[in-house]
Amino acid sequence: MQFDLMIAEMRRLALAAGDRIMQIYGAEDFEVRAKSDASPVTEADEAADALISAGLRAAFPDIALVTEEQAETHGQSLSTFLIVDPLDGTKEFVQRRGDFTVNIAYVENGVPRLGVVYAPARGRLFYTTAQGGSVEEKGPFGDQPGEVVPIGVNSMPDNRALMVVASKSHRDAATDDYIGRYGVRDMTSAGSSLKFCLVATGEADLYPRLGRTMEWDTAAGDAVLRGAGGEVVRFDDHTALQYGKPGFENPFFIAFAPGVLLVKD
């Protein structure tokens, strides 16, 4: 697999999808419907999904593709595949809060190897490299990458004064109770997969998620964080989060810089 070519195509499609999403975001009104699980979906989700899916199928026809908006067609578990959340943070999009992302990832043998996370309203673009690292590209974004800055987790977090990031739309008492077991310097909220990226850049040290997520919500951000030296583990036994599970549903998890001393539940 030529990872450099795959990353280039994933970057191109994420930027194109982001442009389409922002066109709809800038409109006075847009359609919002409820899916079968009661979560919201908009015309931006569907337009971005169609654009990315067509591009990935054309470029990589031999690799299985899983996307959130076509999730009902994915009954089996997989080992190696592409996985897409065309608009992660739909609630943030609907409420015009800006913390939404385009997510494209490549999973190999259950491990997210490559990932692109683009936050078009924030002007932030993160992705893995073919060499196994992660970078943030500085805008404006064009056909060819501009200034690219390597990113890495906080290598020596002070466990008495951690920076914690938590969900903006899915915060609950169980999460607050878990965070309360750490020495916390400060907390910030973020929507979508941006939380992984804040840990990847060292802007946060710890991101616990004690709520339902799907693999398309996390794969790209997980790949970026791993490439930056971070880890994502199951909440229950602290083993690495795996992908391609039946139904593509995640257990609770913790994303963190390796210097953080995790608290056992």
C-alpha cells in the first residue's frame, strides 16, 4: 500500500467535503432530520458522504468502505478497511458552534494506520504521514500541502495538574466523576474528533469518553493521536482500542498522553 498516495487522496477529499459543508453551513437554513437512532442528520452529512464515498471507491476500489451514513449496510466485522464520518459533530453543526469535523481513516488489521481530521469552521487540518507521524497543516489550504508542522503529545505531563478535554455535547456525571480522580489544572470542552487532536498537539493531556461512540467517530482522530505518540485504550482494561468490531460500536475509552498515570476504575 502506498500510504503517501492514500493520505494525499484522503486530504483532498476531506478538504472538498469541508468546502461543501461550509456552503451549507453558511446558508440561512438547512434541513435537519432524525435518523433511526434519533441522532440528527443534515443535508451536509449526506452531501459530504456522497462526495467522499465516490472518491474513495474510485481511488481504492479493492478496499472495503464503511461510512456513518451508509452504516445500515455494514453488518459484518472487518479487519482492513476505510472508514468515514463525513460530518462528526452534527449537533455542533446544527447549533452553529463550529466544532465539527470531516474524518477519513484507513484501518489495517484492526489498527487505525492513517487518518485525516479537518475542522473547516476552525481552519484546522490534521493528518498522519506515510512515515508514521502526525502533522498539522496551516492554512490556507490548496491542492498541494502548504506549511506542515509535526505534532506530538505532551511528553512530560504533570499528573498533579493535567489539562483535560471532554465532550461539549455528551458530558455526563460519570465522566465528571472519573475526571475528579485526577489532579486537574484546567478543563476545556470540544466537539467531535477535535478532542483527539487537542491531545495530539499537547493542548490537552487526557480525554475520557464514557458514552456511546462508533468507530467512524474515532478512527481518524485515533490515528492522528497515535501518530503523535498518544494512546487510546479501553476504559475497562486499558488495552488498545481495536477496530473492525461487529456492529462497529466502541466501548468506553480513554485517549491520553503516555505520561499520564491512568486511574483504574
